[in-house]
Amino acid sequence: MSPYQVFEDARWILEVLENNGHQAYFVGGSVRDYLMDKHISDVDITTSALPEEVEALFEKTLPIGKEHGTIIVLGQEQQFEVTTFRKDGDYVDHRRPTSVQFVTDLYEDVARRDFTMNAIAMDKSYQLHDYFDGLSAIKNKIITAVGTPIDRMEEDALRIMRGVRFQAQTGFNLDRETEEAMRQTAHLLDKIAIERIVVELKKMITGQFINRTISTINHLDMFKHMPFFKHIHHDTIFIPQQSSFELWIGSLCYLYDLEFSRLSHLKISNQEKREIISYYNLLNAFKHEDKSKVNMISLVYSYGDRKMKDVLQYIRENEAQLNIQFHPTIMNAILVDEIYDKLPIYDKADLNINGQVLMSAFNKKGGPWIKDTLNKVEQAVILNKVKNTQNDLIEWVRENVEI
């Protein structure tokens, strides 16, 4: 798809607004990414039209965020955020303004934004309105706060996280004054909801240039102001090569011997917690368990091929920090694929035997013995000690399990 296409798809909205006497521009991340020749998934539009005027001009709208000036305009297959020019009132909690005032001046709207590269507006003819030299910052690969850096960070401390995240994603350097303002205000991160911080951390840790952030993070000393991370009593916290959030947190639990109960401080989903614990268990297994073929088969069966390969690569990339070593001929992606492809079953539900069959075959009532027996049968099948047929499994149980 053409890099222009996402703007062309939204052009009609700008035209409707302009034809009715309003100003309208593309703004924010889509303009930044366009200028950086990066993929653009959606666009944000800013306008002098009031929310009620936007609603009146378009047939299908949703008033999501209307109190803050945002109306969702629905197209045939797409939806677009259209937000009225605004300036923010005072910030009292270092996160949200106490009030929002709608204005008619584009300059006032972009002046409230975080970094100059995000404060560039672009009209329907692709002409830039760049009041804060954002294009120059992009060309020079510098992340610079709009206006006075210390004011921007004190207003909204989440901007500290966004600055670090942008560095990880772009590889840009932080402007010296901006970084110093981030350092001075890092303590305000304890005012920010951990859910919002986690969103930024997830984007940061998957950033292509994550290594560029390590010195920044150490300089800011920002982790000591965040739930979960403040319990890691080390001068520096391990930052891996590009990683998933769950694998990174799992490795922190592994490296710093953190109790899983502390995961609740991150306020993440139960599924994410299970992922983190499974990564921890895998790292622990690679560190301590015998690297035999039997154990490899059990690990591949238990955790799946994708997770196994992710952890193997993670260990290779961060071997020194994780202090886990193994010979690549013993554990490698090709071997994982071979083991996975040859597994006779992929889940306990694939067994051709169950509790009812066992109770009938051994004329015995239900109880804990069923779960114990099925666990043993499961291991026997994946290790090819017995064929996965009902008759073979029952016979194997008779000979190998004390019931």
C-alpha cells in the first residue's frame, strides 16, 4: 500500500470540514511516521470545528471522548478520530489536565503535545505546519520536548516513559535538556497508574533499538519509582535484546528471585501472568535440568515449539546476563521442530483414554488415582513408550502403574 493511501482514505473528512468553514489537519504519530517512511495504520485529525459541529457534518459518528473534544467519524470500512483544537488547563496530578479548553488556533493545539516530532500538522495537500521544528528533530534523530522540557514532564509524567519508548523504537538520541528534565521528574512516575506504564513498557521492550535505551534508563533511574520493579534491589535492572514483555518479566523473576505474587502489582491479565510464569519455568529448566533428549521432549510438549524457540533465542542473545549455557547441538530450533513434529499427541485431551475408561477397565471408583494415572500415561505416550490406542494404554497401565 502507498504510504500516502492512509491519508488519501481520510482526505474526504478534511475536505468536508474545510468546505464548511473549518480548519482541519492530520497530526501526531501518523505525520511523524510518514516523515520517517514508516508504516502507518491509522491517522488522527485535528480541527477548529467543535465536537457538536463535527457530529452535525457527518452522517455516522460516535461521541467517544466528546468531553475532551474527540468524535469518531465512521466511513464505509474505517473510522477516524477527529479532535477539536484544544489547550489544556493546569495539571495537578502530573497526568491529566484539570480542564480542556477548545480553541481555534492550530498553534495552541500542537503546543500542548509532548515531543516536537509529534507536534507536526499536515494539511490535505501534504504541506507541513511545523511550529516547533519537529521535522528538523526527525532529520537529526533527536527527541526534543515541545517548549520547556521540565514543564512538559511535570505536566504529564507519562511523557518520561514515552520518551524512553520512542528512543527504543526509533534509535534517536534524547535532547540533553529533555533527558535532564526526565531525570529530574522521574520520581513523579509513582503518580502514574501502572497500567499506563505497562503499555509503554510493552512498546519499549519490543523496540528495534532497545539497546539504545539502557544508558538512558540507568541515567533516569526510573524503575525505582514503579510498582513491581521497585522491589528489585539492584543498581541496574536487566534490559534484554528485543523481547516480548512477558518473556522479559519472566526473566526478571528468574534473575532476581521474585515471588510470583508480585506480578499483581503490574495489574496485568491472568493470561499474561501465566505466560510470564511459563517463561520463568523454562528459563529455570534450561539452567538446572539435565539436557537429555527425554527432558527436551517433555519441555517441547509442555510449552510448545514457539515458546521453546523464543526462549532458546533469548538465551543466546542474553547468555552472559542470564548465566545459562548449553551447546547449540544439544538445544536448537531445528531440534525443537523435529521433536514437535514427531510428538504423538499435543494435549492430554488427545489421549485415547480417560477417567471413565480407567474406572471401567479396573472396576474402581473415581479418585485422585485417575489424575495420577493419566499423568503417567501422558508421559509414556509422548516418550513413545506406548502407542496411543485404548487397548495398548490399558495394558500399559496394568503393567506399569500401581492402582
